[in-house]
Amino acid sequence: MDHKGLYDISKPRFDLSTYTGRLAYFYSTTSPLTLLATSSELDQAQKDVRKYEASIKDSGPEGYWVGKDEKDKYERARQLVDSSIHPDNGKAVLLPFRMSAFVPTNLIICAGMLMPNPSLRSVIFWQWANQTLNVAVNFSNANKSIQMTPTEIGTAYCAATFTSVFLAVSLTRLVPRLSVSRTTKELLGKLVPFASVASAGVVNISCIRWKEMRDGVEIYTLTRDPTTGAEDKHVLGKSPKAGQMAVMQSAASRVFTNIPTLILPPMIMTLLERRNVFVGPRGKIFSTMTQLTLIGLSLGLFLPPAIAYFPQRASTEPKRLEPEFQEHPSPIFFNKGL
């Protein structure tokens, strides 16, 4: 059959087994433009994806070949579904808590945290706001097969918020007392938000997903049909050690996300201030706009590289798991989670 001018949409658009493939995938799914889709457009995207995937399945190993317009329609629908719909229950994630909303929501939070000479009340408020957002994002995107009671959610929320506020207040008070130069104090003061946010983020995700570490996550092996190329999943059970790896990898991704956003803009701003870039009657406004621009660029550019570092479908060697799983062939897979 002549497939000239046609595209095989049965092949994945992004190779998620490679870092570059995951990077391209997350740049697509975290695009804030997907937030403009209405509820009816999301419903239609789900219907389109189901229709095309049914046709792909029926097409078998020959692939499903379509024209450019249909290819673009499928990829647009797939992008909306991947960015906005929870894979476990098929329902739309609340708009502020989608990963595609990460840039606009965190831009507000970071702008508040990085305000110069913050009062104690301001430090507490913005750390509270950040951890409230984190808990909501973690819960909204969590594996829905693992249920948490309101008490468990409340405990995670309180632990993360207390840790963040405690560290932020302690570090804010400690830095001015250090016997270092004024410039060094200013730089260290601007790095306080990173230290408190990064550590609280680890506490936050560990509390929200503590059941995965205690009870384990589903692990499985994969085989591939030599005729159709379809993957066959063989569930082995639940592994607490795999759950611990999943949570730690997710926590590390959160820290990676915070590094450029809460460190690079303050360092650049310090260098610009030392060069007297923001002098003059409009210097304060110019300084604020420059800082917000740097934060926005950092959020947009560095979020996908951070969350793409670890594969969503993680793998490990059997010897790293419990004894009952160590006789199975390698590799063993599990879902890392958000």
C-alpha cells in the first residue's frame, strides 16, 4: 500500500524511553495554552482520542495511516487529554492544579516569596500559600487507586506547612546575624526561599504519598507480542521498596524544579543591582518587572527538564526489591507518579 503523504499515528509521538523524548512530551503537556480549552473541548478531545485509539488497535501491525489534518487533530486531542485529564478516573483535574497551570500559579507564589525585606507575616503567608498549592497539586494528580482519608490529607498539609514556615522563619532570622559581607548576606537572604521550599516540598510529597512507601506500589514485567508489537503487562504484586523509590524520585524532581526558579533569578538580580542597573525614579518598577520576567522564564523553561529527568514508567533491578521479587527477570517496572 502506498502511504505517500500519510502519517502513521499508531507510533508514539514522543519516545518516553529517552530523556529528549520525555522533554518534548512535557514541554507539550505543560503548555499554559492548554488551559484555554473549555469543558466541551476537553470532552470532545477525550472522544476523539478514544475513537482514534480504537482504530489504531483494530489496524494491527500495519499501523493506522491518516492525512495531515487528522494527524494534527489527534495530536491536539492527545495533548489536551494528557495535560488536563486524570488517567485513573478520566475526569478533568481542577484547572489551577494541572501541571500546565504550574507557570502562572507559581509565578504569583515566587513573586511573593522573593519580595525584598519581607516581614515575618509576609514570610509565613507566602510559605503557607505555596504549601497549600503543593498539597492541592499532589492530591489532585495522585494515583486514585490509593485512597487517603481527610485526616491523612490534613496531616500531610500541616506537616508540610509547618516545616516550610519553620525553616523560612529560622533562616530569615539567621542570615542577618552571620559574620559575612553585606553583599553575601543579601545573596544568602535571597536563597532562603529555595532552602525552605525545597525541603518542605520533600516533606509534602512524602506525607501525601506515605502509603506508597508503607504498602508499596504495583510492579510488573513487560513482554512484547512479536506479531503485533503490543506490550503485555504481567503484574507481580506490590513492593514498598519500589514505592520508596517512586516517592524519592518524585521528590528529587521537585527539588530540581526549584533550583533554577528560586536561585537563578535572585543571583542575576544581585549582579544587576551591584551594577546599579535599577537606579533612577523608575528603578523599583523596572526591578520588579525584571524579576518577574526572570521567574516566568525560569518556570517555563526549566519545569519540563526537571520532571522529565526520571521516566514516568520507572524500572529497577529485582535485587533492589523484596526477596519474593528477586527471582523475576529484569527489568521490573512501576509507575513513578507525579
